Amino acid sequence: MMQQQVTRTIYSFFGPPGSGKGTLAQKLVSRNNFQMLSTGNLCRQHVAQETAFGKMLDGYVKQGHLIPDALVTDMVIDWITTQSDKESPIILDGFPRTKGQAELFLAFVKQTPDVDFSVISFLVPDEEIVQRLSQRVVCANKACQSSFTVNDNISVCTFCGSALTKREDDKEHVIRERLLQFPLYAQTLLEYYGKVQQLVQEMDIAGLAPESVYNHFLTVMSL
């Protein structure tokens, strides 16, 4: 009897910085056996370990050039295909970020019959995001980078025990600049998804606490 292929579910969490993508992903990883990939963390790990990907990334950064979509996408696909756990759902936090990345990644999805790809778009007002990020602290461990809030009243990461720190880009003027930049590429990406009929599931989470966002996600995705 032929063994049925295992379907690997991949979610792309899409939304402005501070919209709660990472916090929700952490809960799904710890409670529901999900795996999460942050492309930023992956880039930093490759550079630190001086891998082939890391050397290419470092070269672009040192020359002041943007990292090509193809390099980022190849790195993500490499990570996905080398994971030993083939059954746990995967969350891509903030990837694909551009139309170019989406084109390349959807080509991979089409060529991989056991992959089911879903895009989740987070809707949160800008002022709520500014308030959230102004209170955010993150794990200093680059392999973890879990996020918390100052209201949690903790000084070390509850996942790996590393110290917590404040990110430079979580200052209000930087946050507002990032929020201004987000629609410039977001609209292009969403229009592309519409053109190729890639379903985008919207989640309006304005005013919801992290636990409510988690429960809402489970309901929306029928998990």
C-alpha cells in the first residue's frame, strides 16, 4: 500500500511591525507544536556561523546593498526543507515581505505537492502599534529573540533564560517611520496575491490582548 504524503502547513504571518505576529507565533510554538522562522534571526545566525548564505549576506550588507529577494527566499526554502520535523506547522514571521519573494516562494510551493500555504494578514491601528512597541522588550539571545512587555515585570526570557533588552528601533520616532514605510510594499504584495488568487485571511485584532489573539487565530483557522 502506498503511504500517503504528509501535508506540511505553512503560514505566512503578514502585518506591520508590532502587530503581534511574533507573540502569537511564540504561543503556537509553545502550546501547539508549531515551528517559527524569523528571517531576520535566520540571517543573523547564518552571518554569525559564517555559512555560505552568511558570507553572501555579509557581503551585501558591508557594501551597503539590499539583500536580493532570491537570496532571502533560497535561505528560507533551505531552512524549510532541512527541518527534521515534517509534520509540525510552520510560521513564517514577516516572509514573504516583497512581491519578488512571494513570486519565488509560491513557485516553490507549486513544485512541492505536500505543502499547504496560507497567508494571515494582521490588522491593527497604527497608534495601538506605537503603544505596544514602546513597551516591548526582547530576548538578547539572537537565536531566540522572544518578545515581552515591560508590564510583564520580568528581567530574563522565560523561554531561554537570557537577559531582556530594548531594541533601538522600538523608539517612537523610528516606529512611526517604519509604519509609514510598511504600506509602500504591503499594497504591492497584497495586489500580487490577489492577481495569482492566493487567499489572504484577514485577522482584525485591534484592542485584543495576546491571549484573545491566540484564541481568535485558533477559531479562524479551525484548529
